Amino acid sequence: MPQSLVFAVLLVGALFLGTVIGYAARYLYAQSRHNSLELKLKEREIAAEKKALSIVEEAEAKAEKIENEAKTERKHLEEKLEQKEDRLSKREEVLDGRQIDLESQKEDLRSKVEQIKSIKLQLDERKDDIDKKIAEVVGLSKEEAFEQLITKVENERAEDLGIRLVKLDRFAEEQYEAKAQNILLAAIHRLGNTMAPSLMTAHVEIPSDDLKGKVIGKEGRNVRAFEHATGVDVLIDESPGYIVLSSFDPIRREIARVALEILLKDGRIQPAKIEEVVEKARTEVAKTVRAMGEKACYEANVPNLHPDLVMILGRLHFRTSYGQNVLWHSVEMAHIASIIAEEVGADPAIARAGALLHDIGKTVSHEVAGTHVEIGIRILEKYGVDEKVIHAMRAHHEEYPYDTPESIIVQVADAISGGRPGARRDSLENYIKRLSDLENIATSLVGVEKAFAIAAGREIRVLVNPTALNDFETNTLARTIATNIEAQLRYPGEIKVHVIRETRVISYAR
């Protein structure tokens, strides 16, 4: 055999043997890996069982704890229930005892009532016997004796009776006046927290005075366009930090204020933009007017008014009278009128509506001829308002007679709302001045120590020195103060002068 052939055979045998050995080694390695994986899985399974067992034990412990707590709570509740049952049983025993006592007292009262009735019957019989005996002795019946007694008293005490009747009339008048004051005070006190009057200003604040040039524009074209579009006068140099808008029409002034604020925020101020913004401001102000009218109707509890009438009413939000907002003055009047109407037995709904609509003519008083009352009547008639409401509102300035109780109530509510201290700036100043003048008139006289004007200037109380004046001089002083007030002051109604003279003596016992 050639040597190369032998070498080839050996090589093939070696390759075969290496392949067999490789496969055997691979098999043994794979078998060992498989055994190790099974071992790991077994270990994990044992660990999981241990963990599950510990969780079960913890859950059983918690359940046992919860069960013990529930048993304790249940025992506590049972003890409370037993205590309550004991208390209830004791109360029942006490109530039963009281019931027995009440029944016995009731029987005693019944017997006493019967005894009183029998005694009263006996007294009545004896009284009749006495009257009969007196009539037999006198020779007159009971009615005849009474008539003679009345005639004798009338003849002897005619003057005293007249004075007594005058006093009774005066007392009745004072009672009526006091009742009227109580009704008005109750209405005022219940309206103590009404909305404060809002003042319409014509000033628009600007962040910098440099913006004034932008508002004026080149050769004043911006400000001319703004005045033409809004119908107001723009006063630029009146006060630093502000632009003043001047117009007799409060609606125009409000539209101009809203439009100018929008332009200042936007920053683009030019004629075309001004016209666009003014139209937008008109829409916003119209929404505000309607919202204010609806709010006023809701606040005053006056429903079912025509939408156009509500719109007209809302325009009063932008009108003021001596610093008092006219719309909210009308709402306040509606509340006061309703309270007074309920007290005196009038119709509260008519009084509320008449008070709310009493100044509606002021919204167009500069556009239509006539007083605001006449204009208001025509407006209400146009929108079909109840005739009773028109009668209630038209007499608040005494231009028309008081046809109904509600018309008087509206006039009273107007006087209360407009005349109370603090409602109007001018009225407050006059109020303070009147009080000062009253006190000065009294303190300027000899013998007066102190003087106090009270009751909104309708009464003055004067304290005099008892050693300087006697009773007669005190009467003369009161008449002098009243005469001086009549001569020096102008005031509605009357002022009560109350002069007080008293002597206080103090001694000590030791």
C-alpha cells in the first residue's frame, strides 16, 4: 500500500473520530445545562411557595386583628346601647310619674273651676237682689239712675270733658305719627346695606403722557376723527395722566370712554381704526345698558316689562343726580316702597313698579319736550304699562294729584332715598349745615349750656342751667328759639324745640 494512501486513511479516521468526540462533548454540555436550568426553576418554585406561605400568614394575622377590633367595637356599641336603654327606661318612669301628677292636678283644677262658677253664680244673684232693693229705695230703675248720673257729670264737668277730649285727640294724633315714623324707620333700616351709588367719570387714565400725541395724531386728525365718531369733546391737556371726555350725553361719554380704552390698549390709533372701535364700543355699551336694566328689574322684583322698556331703563345707569346713581336710586326706592306698602296694606307690586320707573323720563329728557314726568308717562303708555303703575309714578314731584295710596308711597320713598344723609353730596352738605345752624341758634342765647340737633335736624334738644333760668324763663326760651329758627332757617315740615331744665341733688350717707 502506498504511503500516501495510508496517510489519507488515517486522516479520514482522525476526522471521523474528532467529529464523534465533538458531538459527544456537545451532548454532555447540553445535558449539564438542562440539569442546571431545572435546578434553578425548582429553587424559584420553592422560594415562591415560601413567599406565598408568608403572605397567607400575614393575611391571616391581619384578618384576626381586624376581627378582634370588630369584636371590641361591637362590644363597645352594645354597652352604649344598653346604657341608652337604661336611660330611656328611667325617662319613661319619670314621664309616667309626671303624667300621673298632671292628671291629679287637672282633676283639682276642674273641681276648683266648678267651685268658682258656683260662687260667681251666687254673687250674681246677690248683686241682682241688691240692685232691686236700691231701685225700690230710690224709686228709679237702673237705666234711669245711669242716665241721671251721666247728665249730672256732663253738666258739672263739661269743661273737663272737653279738655280730656282734646288730650285724647292729641294722643291719637301722636300715636298715628309714631306709627308712621316706625314704618318709615323699618323701611330705611332694612335698606341699610344697599348698593353704593356709582359715579360716572369722564376721565380715561393713560400710562404715559407720550400717548397724548398719538391720540391727537398728525395735525390733529386722530382726535378730530374720534370726536366726529363719538360726538364728545376730547380735552387732552386738562390734567396730567388723564384724557378728559366732555359731553352732556352720558351714553355718548361712556361709548367714548370704552372706545378710547380699547384704542390705548391696541396702540393702533388712526381714523379707520377709530371708526371700527367706536362701533364695537357702541355694541358693548348697548349690552351693558340691557344688562343693567335686567339687573335692576331683577333686584327690584319687577318682572314682565317690555324688552325695549328694560333697555330704556338701563340707560339710567349712566345718569347721576347730585352724585347718586339714578338707576340704583330707583331700585332702592322700589325696595322702600314695597316695605311701606306691605305695612299700610297697599299693593306692593304696584308700588315697586311705580318706584322703579318713576325717573324713566330722564333718559330722553334732552331729546323730547316736556318734564321728565310727562315724558315718562308717554313712554309707559307706549309700552302698555298698567295704568295703576303710571298713577303711582307720576305724582312723585307733586305735578299730579295723589290718585292712589301707591302714588303717595312712591313720593315718600323718593324723599327717603334722595334725602337720607350720605345719599347725595349736596344733600349731605346741607344736612350738616342745618344741624350746625340749629345748634348755633340755641347756644347763642343766655342760660343755654348745650344744644343737640337730632332726628335729621327735625328736633333740637336744649339743656339749660337750672340756676340761671326758672321754669317761666325756660318756657320763654323755648318760644324764643322757635321764633329765631323760623326767622333764620328754611326747612321742610316742622322742627321740635325740646328745652330741658333739671336740678340734680347728690348727697352721701356715711
